[in-house]
Amino acid sequence: MAVDTALMSTATRTGRGIWRCYSWSHPTVSFGRNETVRGRCTPDALTAAGLDAVRRPTGGRALLHAAEVTYSVAVPMPPGVPWTRLYGAVNAILLDALQALGVPATLAGRAEGDPLRPVGPVCFDQPAEGEITVHGAKLVGSAVWRDRGAYLQHGSILLDNAQDRLRDLLPSPRATSAAQPPATLTELLPACPSLSTVAEALERALATQMARSGGSVAPLPANELSADDVSALTQHYHAPDWLWRR
């Protein structure tokens, strides 16, 4: 989370976007920036479940980083450009990459009823408009944040379904047992792809899109950020006052 946030400053400073893919060393729940956690979950409950936790700089609802690929993109956000245009462009790249792998993915349309709110079922219970789905089941969960001329979007591409571990950890009055299980690449492809396979597909789709548009977004170069660039942000994201802020 610290690196993703730091990349927003890099995007503003350099005028170019940066894309990266990564995985997690231990199963970790990430809570949305404005999601209510106090009263729903405790440190003891997380420990008992064998999970770490972090609160994202972006919005949305809880998801479990396990058996998935996390993507992140930070780009400059010129004045007057609506964030939804950037959101649509990133999701188009995700869609192209997944379809190139053989996934029959589509973009979710506008859902009927109330818009998604920070309190409610966990992330993969319900797709938001523009997210990646397969036959209505959510495959990619995404969240965004805009700050000081930069746009951050990151999210989770499911390799397998570990999200059910969140149901007992985060009970919700809005949750429903009838929620459609998420889609996973393990179910959709003959063999589950590796992190590097997914990352390479995203890089190819990104390169194709940039060639079409003349934009400037590239995978994260080695040594793009020094330890000093992220040290203060790391302390921020480790602080209990941030994780349990609401």
C-alpha cells in the first residue's frame, strides 16, 4: 500500500504512469479506505484466522489477498479529466489481457438498486459497474483514489477462491447466502496461470493500448522508488490509528 501510494507522487512528478503486479507473502485482508471495521472485526479475530490486515488508500470493501494477483496503476490526472475515463481505460486493459489468456470476460453493467457502499458484503460478493466479470460472477475487484493530480487504481485478479474465509470474519447485515461465488482463473482455464503469466499478459495489453493512444504508462522499473520514498508511508500504513480508523 505504501508503494502504491508513493507511485502517485511519482506519476505526478514524471508525467507518466506506472503499472505493477505483485503478490503477498502472507494471506492479508485489505479493508477499503472508508469501510467500517470497528465493531465488525478485531485484532484477535484476525490472529485466530491466521490473517494479516491493512487498510487501503483506495475505497471499496474487504477482500482477501490470497490465491490472487494484485495489480496497481498510478497515472497523472490532468485537470478536467473525469476519473471514470481513467477507470474505464484501466479496465479495458484488464479485459484485453484476460481475454488474451482465453477467459470469456466482460465488463459489468450498472447494477439495479442502491449503489455499493463501504459497509456491506465483502468485495467479491457483488461487482460494481465496469468491473471484470464472467457470466455475472466477479473475477477482478478494483478500487480507486484521486489525490493532488494523480489517480491510483489497484485490485485483485482471482486465481482461486479464498474469499469465503472472510464471511465468518466479517459478518454483515447486508450479506446474503445467495451471493454468487466469484469467478476464478483456476475454474476458467485448463491450468491456473502463474503470477508472471498474468503480469506478462497485462504488459502486452498495456503496450498495445499505449501504442494506440500514444500514452505513457509502463511496468514499474527496477529501483524506481528508494527506501526513503516509502518509509514514512510504510509507518502510516502500519499504524493502528489508520487500520482501525473507523
